[in-house]
Amino acid sequence: MKPDTTDHEMRTRSTSTRVLYVLAVFIILSLLIPVTLRLATAQQSGVVPAADPVPLTAEQVVHNLVQMNLHRAQALHAYRGTRIYRVEYQGFSGPRSAEMVVSVKYLSPGKKEFVVQSATGSKLMIDKVLKKLLEAEQEESSPEVQRRSALADENYRFKLVGHDNGFSGANYILDVEPRRKDKFLYRGRIWVDAGDFAVVRLKAEPTKNPSFWTRKADIEEVYTKVTDFWLPGYNHSVTAIRLGGHAI
């Protein structure tokens, strides 16, 4: 399934902060999978089945999510794809924008290789924003950081706040609160597919600002199902920066 690559126009108003908006579109070209998963079955080891129509508790949803994430991580040996990053900024120094097309290759466990295919626009935005995103993701993909940032009880508190029927079907909606301040943890809300027990959407903000100049950052990410796996399809972040203005 190819994620939507349509640009979104955003209008900004005068404000006392600068805001940086970053849009990332992910296109998965291929998966290299050694086995075929059967994810949404009660027979899956360690997974608590839903007693329809009675929904699961928050503890059961999180338990299933952890178990299924482990099975998916063990089954997914590699994938490759293309990412399109766009950033726009408006502030005291005038408007700036940039776009970068990046090929990515993932190899288990936790190794990502990025190759910049093209970069256009503001060199400042490319070097200080887009390339920094790649560096942060490369760090985050290491096994140790993945353990520290995993959606699990040792890292987060979970509260079940509702259910809905999204584009992927029935979802559990949970609020997540980090147990400590860490730049790789976030607080916000996640949507968990009720069949696959995978995160299909999240809206959150980092627990710890990445720098003094960052006042607030809001992140929205939507995942796309490719065979039996849910991979990032769309990411939109809005960052407020101290000292005035607006950016996309």
C-alpha cells in the first residue's frame, strides 16, 4: 500500500514563537521476510483473545501489544524504502524551505542505512533539521535504545480511554505517560489495532525537549500495513522554538 503523498497547505498566524513543521512521507518498496506471520489469531503464543463483544482491559491490550511487537521484530529481517522529508519555516530571517529524498534499508537487529538521493532548498534546513532527524533515528534504532523506548510497562503507564473504528478497523485508544524523562520517550495517545495489536497511529510530544531552543514539539504519525507488518507511512511534527515566528 502506498501512503498518501499529497502536500498539505498550512497557514500560520503571527505569534511570539517560531514553529518548525516537518513532514515525512515513507514509501516501503519491498519487505524481505523469512516467515509469514499469522498475527490476529487467538492461537498466537502469549496473546490474550478478546471475548467479543467484551473489550480487553488496558493491561491485556498492552500485554498483547508487547507480545506481537516481539513476534514482528523476530520475523522482520529486512526492508527497504524511500522517504520524502519536507520542512518549511517562517520567522524573523524570512521564509526557508527544504526537501530531501532518502533511501533507507533496515537490517535486523536494529541496523538502518540511509542514503540521501537528493536535497534541495535551504542548506541550513537540510543540515540542521533534516539530517539531524536521520542521525536521531539511527541512534534510536540501536537495540539498547529500542529497549529503553519500547511501548512496555517498564517505560510507560497506560490508560485505556476508548475505542473507535479507524481506517484499519477497530482500535483501542490508550493514553501513554512515560515513567521517566528521556529524549526517546513521549507522552500522548496511541491507537492500537484490535486484531493485529499494533500501533496504527500516535499523537504525542517528547518527554524531554531536544534543546534549550525548543519550547514544544507535537508529533503525529500514521502507520501503513504492508503484508503482516505495520510500518511508518506518514509523520508530521510541529516544533515551537523560542524567540518568535512560524515554520512548517
